[in-house]
Amino acid sequence: MRLRVLGTLGVLAALLVVVVAAAILSSASRELAQEVQINRVSALNRFAQLAYDAALDGDSSQLEGDMDRYSALYGEGVLIRLPSGTLQSGGLGEDRAEVRNAVGQASLNLSHTTLPPVQAFGSGPAYISRSFGPASQVLGEAVLEVKLDAARQQLRERYLLVGLGAVVLWLLLLLGAARVTAWVLRPVHRLNSAAQELAARGKTERLPEAGPPELRELSRSFSRMAQTVSESMESQRLLIADTSHQLRNPVGALRLRLDLLQLKLRSAEEQAAAADVTAELERVEEILDGVLRLASAEHRASEGAASAGPDAEVPDIDPFAVLQEETDRARPAAEAAGVVLRLHPGPGLDRPALRLHCKPAELAHMVDELLANAIKYAPGSTVTVALNRRDGAVSIEVSDGGPGLSAEDRAAATSRFWRSPEHLGVRGTGLGMTIVDRLAKANGGRLVLEENPGGGLRARLEFPGAASHSGAGDG
């Protein structure tokens, strides 16, 4: 935006400088023409007076001497036509059309003593003429050749000076425009950055009040709006977290009373009904736990979006150790579901010396959610956990051989409470992938869901790689 504004102002400044320079040069051209004209008209009048005296006396020797000296001094020709004949000096003759025209005008008693403005790159002389004689009688004509080479050279020098001055003026105007543009646009850039920050993390710092009055008022209004939005979002997050936490107490009390009630039930039907109620209570507890974890993950994601780089308090960790621990922890559940759980590379193979920047507990939580999801929705298949380097990033992949998800379902899988229509019969809250997605963003990474080449679903966590350490670490 700044370049576009500067470009527009630069063009306007250039047009202004060109107009000013043209006016100065036009004035200089007329000024030089007037200086030459005053000098030459004086000489022409003197020659006309001498010619008049010579016409009356019949002696033109003095006139011829002055004409020769003038031509020798200035290099300009003089032509005077007397009743007795025509006198010439400096090689000026009536063989030139311009001279004949000047003589013709003077013979009609029309004086032509005005020079046109000097042209810097013109060529050729100019001619001025007048008649002489008593009253309105014309005894003869005087024509003076005016060479403008010296005036043109002066004008070219002025062109150079004015051109340099115009460039300097344009640069000064451009510098001033740049400072004014920066002064005007700085609050706009701050406002844009604050809007992006507000969209990313739900809050932003108060904008400084700077720039023109209108932009200062806009900054104040945006700061008030951002504060209101931030407080509203924080209130909603706290409301969700507090509500979920507070609901655990009555749900726990209800579960306790249901357990006491089950002790008094005798028939199988009553016991089955009580078991269904218990299952629903367990589902409610799972949802409350999931909402609490999601609120915490989204809060972490907003904090992660606020930081330009990695959090200094978060260490570089060995992800393979976390993967190994979570795989071992999930193995009993996998065996119960008939799932073959593999960690790549396996025992006896060299493990990759990769490290990433992430909180260990949050990485463990993400891997646990992905493993639980794969075991739940792909029973009887093979689930593979792998650690790789992918395009400069550290990639953690959890692949299964289950039914997988369509492209539309994969795009919606990270939405809150979303569940695939094909898996509605499988117990779940629809918050697992959402929590993983938010925690990945909180740690500067991302969750990618794609089709497994061998069939099923592949969930990939990508994080910016940290400094690698050569050799294998301890598992």
C-alpha cells in the first residue's frame, strides 16, 4: 500500500516539478530574447540614423566603416538599402529569403524589431528591420542579422541547472511524501497487524494513538472493540470451562445415587435399565472431560498464535521417546481390539536423531488421542506409528488399515462434536481430533488428515524441526 501511495504521489510531484521547470525555462527563454533584442534594436536604430544622414549628405563612408566594424566585432551582417544603392557587411545579402522578407516589410514602413523566444536547440539567425526617412516617407531600409548562438548556449546551461534543481526538488518532495505517507500509514499497518492478531488469538495489545486525528480516533475505537471482543471470548471460554467443571459435581452425585439404587434393584430388567443410565452418565462425563481439555487446548492455541517464535520455556524434546511410551501404554487396548500396533523403526533398528519444539505432555496427549482414535475405528487392523523428517519438518504419522474417511469427512473431522455418519454406533465425543488440532497449532505445528495409501486413515502431525543430535538416544 505504501508503494502504491508513494508511486501516485511521486507521479504528482514529478508533474508539479515539470510544470514549474517549464515555467522557469520559458521565462528564461523570453528574458534572453529580450536582452538580445534590446541590444540589437539599439544598434539597428543607430544604423538607421547613420543611413538617414548618409542619404541626406550623399556620403556613406562613415556608415560603411561602422557597418564593417560592427560585423567584425559581433560576426553579424548588416544590410542597408539607400536611394543611391545597397550597402552590405558581414556577407549579408538579399539572396536569402528571410532578408528579402525583412526588406519588404521595412519598405512598407513596418518595423520588425521583436525577436521570438530563444530556443535552446534551435539553429540559424534571426533578422530585425526598420525603415528610415522623414515623417512617413521611406528613404531606405536597414536589416540587422541577429545570431542567437550565445543566447542558446546560456539557455542550455540554464536547462542543465534547472534540470538538476528539478531532480533535487523532486527527490525532496518524494522524501517528504515518504515521511508523510509513513506517518499516515503507520497507524493503518498497526491496525492491520492488530486485526490479524485479534483474529488469531482473540486478543491484542492496545494500539498507540498516532497519526492524523481520524486515524487516532479509529485506533481508539478499534482498541475498545478489541478489548470488548477479548473479554467476551475469555468470558465464553471461562463459562464453558467453569460450567463443565461445575457439572462434574452433580453428575458425580447422581452416579453415586445410581450405584446405591442399583444395590436395591432385584430384577434383571431393572438392572439393565440402571446399566443404561450408568452408560449415559459415563458418556456425559466423557463429554465434560473433553470440553475441559478442548477449552485448555484452545487457550493454548491462542497463546501460541501470539508468539512470533517458539516459547523459550518449552524445551526441545526427543519425540521418539514420547512415541515409544504412548505406544506401550496403548498396547493393551490395541490387543483387546485385535489391533497390531507397530512403532517404526522397531527394536534393533536405528532410530532417527530428530528433535522438535513441543511440550512433552501435550505431545503425549496428541499421540494418545490419535492412537485411541485409530484403535477405536480400525479394530482388527494394523496401526503404525512412525517418526520421519518431511520437507525440513518433523513428521509424526499414525496410520491405520480401517475404513478411513472421505475427503469431505477429513475436512470436517477437526470440527467440534463432529462424528462420521458411518461411525455413529461407535462410542465417542467428537472432540478428540479437535483437541489434537488445537494443541498442534499451540505448539507451532499442524494436523493433516489424509488417505492411507494401503487403505484407512493417516493422521500426520507436522512440527518445525529443532537442532538434530547425532546418534540414537535412549528410548
